[in-house]
Amino acid sequence: MTLLALDRVSRVYAGHRGLFGRARPVRAVDEVSLVLDAGRTLGVVGESGCGKSTTGRIALGLEPPDSGSVRFEGAALPPPNTAAWRRQRARMQLVFQDPLAALDRRLTVAAQIAEPLAIHGIGSGADRAERVAQLLADVGLRPDLGRRHPHELSGGQRQRAVLARALATDPVLLVCDEPVSALDVSIQAQVVNMLLDLQAARGIAMLFISHDLKVVRQVSHEVAVMYLGRVVEQGPADMLFAEPVHPYTQALVSAIPTPGPRRAARIVLAGDPPNPAARPPGCAFHPRCPVAIARCASETPALGHAQDGRLVACHLAATQAPTGIAA
Ligand SMILES: Nc1ncnc2c1ncn2[C@@H]1O[C@H](COP(=O)(O)OP(=O)(O)O)[C@@H](O)[C@H]1O
Ligand SMILES: [Mg+2]
């Protein structure tokens, strides 16, 4: 069942003005379509500035798209700050990279986990204390940590506390924006495993945003690869990681550290890292693409179905125009 559907959403920012010259608009998100089924995880990957966070905020209705639409549980998102919007917000929660910024330094962890219960009028006082204790256990935090303040916890414990609070309202969707990127690698694995356990136990769907393909591969059923605001390849995670079609995906996958001898040569991309304020014409990836042809510099490739069903935006991949997204 489709839980979340983004249909050709775009978002343009005014952009910063340099010392000289005029501000150039930034196409942060450009005609992005995504579909996430209930209980599944859609990974969104790409380098910094490619529009992942903006896509996440649009999905949650925290930011309106300039064009395109978002449907959640079959309906358009209600206008922000209405009662319907607040009800809906309880069903979709955001977890982002910096747990200290997400938490209130003055409140104990238990008080913060109880907060959404009070806001949404879930349970009585005694029920809430019980629920908070259960949520702490669900995210693997000792009960006594509930009495501490955020700065008294480790980074991993703080992110668990943020998750406990996000889970308090029983959401069906978590948008996780770089949720483990600030954590040590050993702690990352623990938090990732906890997310997988929570998903299995509660059937939550996740929009999992990260620049780290290794982490995305661990959690995702489907993956969308973004480059300068556009999706360049999308499909089942196992397929995409085993046989990436787009040259950009190929380069990203080749750079994933893998132990052992079975390792393809790493593709090192030429040229400058992508600059959202100076989007190259044609295929935005063409200046760095090892196989680009003349057409790539002038004509933007549409996202089309490759033979195996996945979506690819590349002139050099044999694709057919998609028949439209299922919503
Ligand atoms: N609120 C904003 N105002 C102006 N520009 C923004 C804003 N948010 C994001 N951008 C710009 O949009 C582009 C995409 O940003 P973002 O979605 O944060 O990418 P990512 O999460 O992939 O790093 C970047 O160039 C960024 O500077
Ligand atoms: Mg981001």
C-alpha cells in the first residue's frame, strides 16, 4: 500500500548574492517523484547539496513545494498549523542529524518523550509515565537515563532519546535525515540495527536520507539517487547496489568500502563537486561523467524505465518513458 507519494515536486530558493553579480536561483529539488509503501524503507542518497533534506521537509509538509504534490495515506497534506495538520504530523515524524539541536537542554529526557503525548492528548498522567518507560526500553535506554538531561548523555544515547520521542505518537512514517552521520562508526551500527528492529516490530515506513551509501544499503528496500536536485536512478536496493546503471551511481557504489578481495576498481570522478548555484546545462552530471557524449551537454535526460524496471535518467541507458507513478 502506498503511504507517501511525491509527484514531480520542485523547490527553488532565491540563492545568495555574491560580492559582485546577481543572486542565482537554486533549484534545490527539481521534479522529484518518489513512492514509499507502508512498512518499507526508501533510501535517498547523493552528495551534500543535492536536495535530500529539502525533499524530506517537503515530504513532511514542513515546506511547501513550488510545484508538484505530496500525498500521504492517499490524501493531500493539510495546510500547516491547522488541527488536521497537527493530527497528521503525529503520524509522520522527523529525526535529523543533530540530536542536541532536536532536544531541549532544560528538560529531562523523560519529560521530552512525554511532551508529544501531552500535546496530542494521548493517555492520562499515569499512562504516560508507563508509556515513556516503555519507549525508553524500546530504544535501548536504561530507565534511569530518563531522569538525565540531554548533555548528560552520549551522542548515541541522545539520538535514541530523539527516536523515543518521535515514536511516542506511534507514527507510521519516520523521515530520518542523516540520523547516524554525526555518530562514531561503532555507534552508527547500533543505532541502525535498532532502527531495523523498530521497523520490524512496528511496521514503520522510513524515508532514510543519507550521503553514506553503506548505511543506506543496510536499511533500504528501495533507493533513489539524487544529483543536483534530480533523481538520476531509482530502484530496488539489491539491484541498484549490485548493478548500478547510471554512471553517477556506478561511481558512488564503487567508492563504498568493502572488506575482502572481491572489489571492483573505484571510479574517481573528474571535475568539481556539484554546485547547486551553477547547474550545468543538459545532464547536470555531464562535466564529471566518464562516458558523456555531446548530447549530454545540451539535452537533459528524462527519467525512464530501464529493461529491468528501474528508473534511470541517462542518454546512454536504454529506457522507456515511465507510464506515471502509482499514487
Ligand atoms: N532554506 C533554504 N534557503 C536557501 N537555500 C537553501 C535552503 N535550504 C536548502 N537550500 C539550498 O538548496 C540546495 C539543496 O540543499 P539540501 O536540500 O539541504 O541538500 P542536502 O540535504 O542533499 O545536502 C543547497 O544548495 C542548499 O544550499
Ligand atoms: Mg541534508
